[in-house]
Amino acid sequence: MRPIGVFDSGVGGLTVVKELIRQLPNEDIVYFGDTARVPYGIKSKETVIRFSIENILFLLKHDVKFICIACNTVSSYALPEIKNHFKVPIVGVISPGAREAVYATQNKRIGVIGTKGTIKSRAYELEIKQLDPKVKVTAVACPLFVPFVEEGWLSGEVVSTVAKEYLQPLKDAKVDTVILGCTHYPLLKPVIKRVMGKDVKLIDSAKQVAIEVNKILASENLLNKKGRGRTDFFVSDNPEWFSNLAGRFLGRPTKNVKKVNNV
Ligand code: DGL
């Protein structure tokens, strides 16, 4: 059976792989992390589109049956521009996350947090407004969250202080639902929850996209019903760095991370 292709700017997309393995344990996965060019969150739309096309062409060499874009910045900037140029079905994280948030909100006030690129693109906001024009969206970029997670600073005074500063506009707007619109943010759930309050719902875009992949594969008769499901990891630089961080995102160590020269 052909594998599912997943790509991200780096290691963060493993939050999506973790959910895919949990929800689709029989599927083989080929993961590509563009560690040579991470971060994407501060790059221009044109650059993110160019990198994304190259990443997709790499995955297609592995005969993937389906592509899941784990990166929120790529899903925001590139997916609408590129998805019709490839035969293989491609899904990103924006629609599934937006849909779940619209479903979850009671007071029709949704907060979105993400990289500068994701917030600048207004992708979540536009998707939410399409689903329900009455929803008020408050969107804030939280650029320091990515390095915090990569450095393993998931709690403590510094992270709490920064989170309070970033999330204040969401509290002022009285949102009852927050989309964690970046691959890394699920790891900061406890601190975000503490700042926002226990009644505010946090939407994990990684979890939602895995549900979507499952549905699409089932509807297109592409589900792998047997097999043990293996994941192959490819990166464009620093396989050791990737392996060291991978455990934190995936909840288990990764072996055999291969460096490729596709960029
Ligand atoms: N993967 C990116 C995202 O979800 C975060 C890291 C980066 O800026 O490349 O937007």
C-alpha cells in the first residue's frame, strides 16, 4: 500500500504525525522536515510557496497516495495556490481547525494564535467567516512560542509571562475558543490553558487534520486496513538535531532520520 506524505518546515509537524499514527495505525508515512530552511513563519508568501512545491515534489518521488501539510504557515500561504496543480489529494490544517472551532464556540468569539505568516495571511479568519460570518475572530502572532518549544521551555516563569502578554488581546476579546494555529503550540497547552482559563476550549489543529485525513482516505477507498504502519523520516539538514527534538513532539524516539539534498 502506498504511504501518506507529510511535510513541515522542520520538526513541529511531528505533532501531526503523532495524531496520524494514533488515528491511522496501519498507514505508512513518509515525513519530510525542511530543517535546512526552517523557520517558515517569518518568510514571505512567495518563498513559502516555492519551498512547498519543492517539498511536494520530493514526497511524490516516494509515490505517496495523499499529502498532508502539517505546517500552518504553508497551509495558510501556499495550499490555496498549489493544491490544484497536483493530481494527488492535498490537505492542510486550516479548514479542519477552523471547522472544529466554529463548532465549539458558544459565544461566537474565536481566538487564533500562530506564526507571523499564518496571522498575516488571515487564512483562519477567512475560513471561519465563510463558515459563520457572525463569528468575531481575534488573531495574534506568538513568534517566541516556537523557539521556547524547541528549547524545551514548556513551563516556568518566562514562558508564563510571555504567554500572558501575547494572549491578553484574546482575553480582552472574551474568546471562548482558541485555535492553536502552529505545529508547536500543542506542547504549550498547559500554560495556554492556565492563562486563558479552564473554560476556554483549545483547538489542536494537529488532531483535527488527522481526523480529516482519516475521513478523506476512507471516502476515497485509500485506507490501509492491514499492516503495521512504519514512518520514514527525511530532513534537509541536521538529522541529529531533528532526532533529539523528535522525541518531545512524537512521544517516542525516532531512528533512521535520513538527510536528503532536495533543496
Ligand atoms: N511549522 C510552522 C507552523 O506551523 C512553525 C515553525 C516555522 O515557523 O517554520 O506554522
